[in-house]
Amino acid sequence: MKLSEFTCLLLLCSYQLTFLLPCNANQIDNLNRLIKSRRFRTNHPPHSQSFVVSDVEDHEFSSPVYVGPQDGLKEADKIDALPGQPNLSPGEKFNQYAGYVTVDPIVGRALFYYFVESPQNSSTKPLVLWLNGGPGCSSFGYGAMEELGPFRVNSDGKTLFQNDHAWNNVANVLFLESPAGVGFSYSNNKSDYENVGDKRTAKDSYTFLVNWLERFPQYKSRDFFIIGESYAGHYAPQLAHTILSKNNATKQTKISLKGIAVNSFDPCSDKYVEDYLNLAEVKAALHVKPTNWTACSGVGWTDGPTTILPRIKQLIASGMSFWIYSGDTDANVPGTSSRYSINRLKLPIEKPWRPWNSNGEVGGYVIGYRGLTFATVRGAGHMVPSYQPQRALTLISSFLQGTLPPAFPAKSQ
């Protein structure tokens, strides 16, 4: 897969609503701590119109990326069924896998993944990598178990129910716990939990992808999309830049990146998921080490620019096209803030602001700039697929097809 073959990039700018009083507010806590620390370490005015791109240092990739033996690991990672999983009809069944991919054998650093294939025609559908942010929050616990994965956790914390609007209906979805210390990912080096940031996370995520594709070689030629929610929308473009730089510099396994996504819901789902993922039988099914799973880690995020706009502008100039979407009831990073940020890029408008259609209703609004699309999702807060699963599925389907979401009202035939 050639990671240099970008056609579109989707960035989700959406954070969890504070007024819903969720049982676990770790995502907001982590984000607020990061924002507060940045306010005291930067001298740059918050609304400066000048950008400086700080590239990932080339010396970080001067040596070959670690690639370990993967023989037999795919089969060992296969999950027959998750504990408490509902019975699925033949047309609903799909393959699912979980396990570790080593990214640094010297210090013993490994990232955990959960992968679900599409139940229908998986061999023809693209591969989507999902990353949650926080920073330091679990892609498996949030993304897979509360947002777009095939199952959600019941209030008993022991059984699962089917998500009718799961994204593996339209793509094969890979959930990555990055960096080490998040979710089930781990390291034997204590400093890996204390010195974490965009660059290291991008490097480890790239190393993960190269090794994972050796484990699942059938996906090497598949269209590939990265989806990052919350703060992952900040380091996902860094990963994109890393991929492009590495593909141009070496003859290693190529990854064909086509896009990046950077966002009736029970607000106590966090608690149900934590109970479920700490059951011994669930950990055994997921092939993880005995450990206490938490939704968000205490990793110390030590780097990362105060704005990712320079990177986005650079990637657009290289031919990539971004999608940014926000839930329109997002209280932490509202759509208006996203639009203020987009305005700083000074991109020409090519498609005027209009409503888009989902199941005969206004799903939200969309506007097309040169190289970037911005969409809102009506009635959605932080975790868009949780609040508005049907509308989120409509939006991601359009994204994967490379088209704007359908117009509202629908055109007569």
C-alpha cells in the first residue's frame, strides 16, 4: 500500500459535552490539563495569522523502522466471539481480531489493536484506522465500544448488544490504542508513560501499521483511511506527514492512505465499558495481559504544536483533501470554533453552505473549500456516532466514496 496516495483527509473536531454529566469525564479532564499547560508555555498570540510548519525531524526515520516476524500471529489474534456477544445471523457475522503489535522490542513497547471486518464483501471494502484522542484516551473503549464499533455494552457491564449503525457495515475498521499506556497498550520502560507526544505517537503508529500489514497482508493494496477523534485530530495529520515522509525515503512496506477522519446514547456508557473490559474472560478473549483497563491514561503529553493548521495547510498543498466535522451541540469545541480555525487557512469556497440529507431529514450542514470540506452533524455532541449513529454513518459513507453528503431536500428523480 502506498501511503503517499492521498485523495482525502477527514478530521473530526468534536469533544464530549460537559452538561451531559457523563459518569467518566476523563477525556475532558485530560484535554483541559493539556490546554492549561500550553497557555503557560507559549508566547504566541492565540489568533496569530502567521504559520510556521515544524516538520517531524528527518533523523527520527534515518534508520529502518522495526519490522518483526508476524507468522501465525493473525490466527492467534482471532476472536471466536466476545463474552456476552449477541447471536448474529449468517449475514451479520464478521471476523474480529485483537492483540498486540510490538513497535520497539528493545524497551518492550507494544500497541493493542481491535480489528473488525465487514460482514458483507469485506474483500472489496476499504480499511479504516480509528484513533481516539483525549489525549491519552482509549480508541477501543470509546470508539469501538461506545461509538462506531459493532457492539455496545449493556448496563449490566457483562453483555453486549448489536450496533445497527456500526461502521464496519461500510468498511473494515481497525481500532488502535496509541500511545503506550493507553487502554491495553503497554511498555516495559517507565519513561514511555511520562514522555509522550505527537511525534513519538506518530512514529509508533506508523511502525504499528507497517507490522500490522505484514500480519494482514491482504490489506496492503486496500484503500486506507485514518480517522482521528478529539485530540487524535491533532496528531493524525502528524501521522499523515510521517507516512508521506517515510514512503518517499525508503522501500519498506507501503501503505496506501486515502483519508483520515479526525468525531439514543447513555451517558453512563463509560462505566458499563470499564466494567466489561475488566472482566477476566473479556481480557482472555482479547488476548491481553492481566492489567487494569481505564478509559483514559495518565500519560504525560510533552510535545505537539499549539496549532495543527500549518500541517493541514502543508498537506493540502501536497494534494490532500481534508474533511472536518463537528457535532452542532458540542459545548467544548463548537462548530463555530472549527469555522474560525478554517477561516485562518484562507481557502477559496467551491461549494456553498447547504443542508445535507440523512434518512429524509436534515443531517447537518456542509461547505466545500478548495482542499477541505467542513460538515456539521445535527444534534450531535462529542462522540458523534454515539449521539447520531444514522447521520454519522451517512457522513462517513459519503467520505469513503469521495463525495459530499447528499443534498437536502433530496433531488427528485
